[in-house]
Amino acid sequence: MKAINFAARRKKLMQWMGPNSIAILPAAEEKVRSHDVNFPFRQDNNFWYLTGFNEPEAVMVLIPGRKQAEFILFNREKDITQERWHGKRLGQDGAIELLGADDAFPIDDIDDILPGLMEGRERIYFALGANSEFDHKVMEWRSELMTSPAKRTGSPGELIDIGHHLHDMRLVKSAAEIQRIRHAAKVSAKAHIELMKACAPGKTEREMETELHYHFAKGQCRYPAYPSIVASGENANILHYIENADEMHDGDLLLVDAGGEFEHYASDISRTIPVNGQYTKEQAALYDVVLEAQLAAIEMVKPGNHWDHIHNKAVEVLTQGLVDLKILKGEPKDLVKRGVYREFYMHKTGHWLGLDVHDVGDYHLHGQPRVLEAGMVLTVEPALYIPQTMTRVNGHNIAKKWRGIGIRIEDDILVTSKGYDVLSKDVPKTRAEIERLMAG
Ligand code: GLY
Ligand code: MN
Ligand code: MN
């Protein structure tokens, strides 16, 4: 794996910040799961992006152009007893040696040191609103500076949100980042394939979830990038079904939306397979509509195009398919215009993918859709959902044979200079491929 160049990211950010400024970013906090047990720690993605440091109780400070030190880290001190109970700490020496900090101080000293670092800086960049307690702290440090006659320099320091620019940096991925997302997708693809092989009527959604997570972990994706969705039959019509508790029945579909996280980078893959290994006539007909929509939408991924091209193409193919199957009646163009498809397809066709599964980055810039560039990574995930309760749409009955079917097909797509590369292409997605695999 290529090393991630955290220093280059900091340098780029500092160039944008300009002189007379300071950036202050906190690490994530530990979150209580229950009583005295925490969730496994997950670092804040902005903090990780700039430091590669994976401990809580830390604050990163960047001061462009400051001679003594530009990159300063406040972090926990080494503590033999604490480390015996809870694991190793980098400490201040480690921060300098291993993270490339110019200077490092114990986090407990931050109230004494930080106001001095802010002195004379005209612009204070921080993640406004991300952590209200920390926002409050920054205000406190700033006001201390303004009220202390010894330190007052006459410049109050303008507070600016750093999120927007940082998110823009995160949107276009480096080769090292793409390698990690590709690995996450490859491991997750293998997990989806193993699930397909293991799937059978009478087994439970939970067993399938276990199969996925086992293969994620085996491929060094210890955690799923988001709670896995393993939804059979009618459960597939609940968009974020994560109970994954029911027995799977002969004749039903199984919608699996799951991806592992590798070195902080997410994958996000959906497949919809027949529990017994063979799609019924109705399932097959709807499946082919969703697949055609997905393939056509993926063809829209290339530099210069934007999300409207992708989403509109998916909606157009889905609507035409529903009309061809006589589920919808009317003129496809008119049905699209009136948004009738939203009864069956109520979400967008995808999202950015990166450190976050729904990654940061603007979808619009200055009122215009964001144009795709090489190095962006996104999902394409059209779907059709026909719950049992959907008996009439647009003034027409929905035949019983179509109800209880939910289908989503989702892949992870890298925008390349020529078009696209499907990072999750190892998971089969035509009906013939899936049925062949499931037949053993
Ligand atoms: N699994 C969440 C999504 O597909 O966006
Ligand atoms: Mn998904
Ligand atoms: Mn997704």
C-alpha cells in the first residue's frame, strides 16, 4: 500500500489558509456504549485526514509560516498504568517522531498554551458546529486573549469554518486513497460472493450478516463502514433495515447492502439475490430494469458530467421499465416530469464515497451541479421498492404479483480521466452470473 502523505495535506491546507491564520481541530471523543463500556474508538475523519493520529483527547493546531513550529499537537501524555489497562499512547515524543509534529504538548496544558498561539492571528479556522463543546472552548480561548491586557494585540481574530475547504480537499482522492477504497471494495466483493454461496431458505438474515462480517475482518476490514443491511422479502422495502433477524423464505429475494472499512476508507455495495438461487418471473423482470438503469447511469460517469446526468438517466430507465411491465401507465416522459417514479424510488442515485460512506464534498457549487473530475469516487445505486401495502399508484392498481419486492444494485465507481472504473466489479450482478454462482 502506498503511504498516505499527511504532511502534504497539511501543507496544501496551510497554503490555502495563508499567513496570519491558525487552524484548530479536535480529535473525536470516546462514546459511551453503556455504563462504563465505550464503543470502539473511531477517529474524526477531518482530524485523521490531516494527522493520521488515532487517539482521542487530542487537538491539532496548524499555524502557517510560524517559525518555531507550524504543526503542533496536543495529546495525552504517556502513562504506564493507563497504558496497561487501555492500550498504548503515542505521547509527545511519539507525536514528533511518528506524526511529524513540529512540537507536541500534553492535552492538559492546552488552556495555558493555546491562547498564546492564537495571539496576533487574524483568522481562526475551525470545524464550526461539529462539536459544540469545542466551539465553546475556542470562543473562551479567544475571549481570554481579547480581555488579557498583556496579550491583547488589537486583532480579535475572525472565526471561519474550515469544513468547506477541507471537504473539498477530501473530495478528490489521491492514488493512496484510491488503493484503500479499492481494497475495501475487493474484500467486500469477496464477502458478498461468499454470502451468495451460503444463502439458502431456512437460514436467517443474521447468519448472512455473520458471513459478511467474517470475510470483511479476514480481509483486514475489521468493521463494516456502516451497519449492514441484510433484508429478505418485505424487509427489503425498509430502506435502512438493520435488524437482520428474520428467517429467509423460499421464493423471496434478499437485498444485501454492506461494505467493509479499510484503514478508515469505506466501501458500499448492494446486491439483490434470490434466497433459493433462482429469480421468479416477476423478480427477474424487475431486476433487469434496475440493472439496466444502473448500467446506463454508470455510463454517465465521466469528467465533465455531473449528478443530474447520472440520476436523470437512472430515473428515465426505471420509469420506462415500469411502463413496459405495465406497473405504471402513461407517457414515460410525463411520468418522470410529474415524479411518479418517486413512489417506487425515493432516494438519490448515489453519493460521494471516501473516509465517510456518505462522504463530504459539495454536490452543488455556486448553484450549479458539481462537475465530476478524475479522482472522485461515488456510488451508483438505483432501486425499485414495491411494498405489500402499495396497492394503487397514479390511479391504477398494482397487481399482487409485484408486491413485496425490493431491489437495489449498488457499486463503487472511480471517476477516471477517460470515464470510470467500477471498484466493486468483482461481485456478479447479472441474473445469469448470480444464479450460476448460487447453483455452486
Ligand atoms: N448503505 C447506505 C447507502 O447505500 O447509502
Ligand atoms: Mn449502500
Ligand atoms: Mn450508498
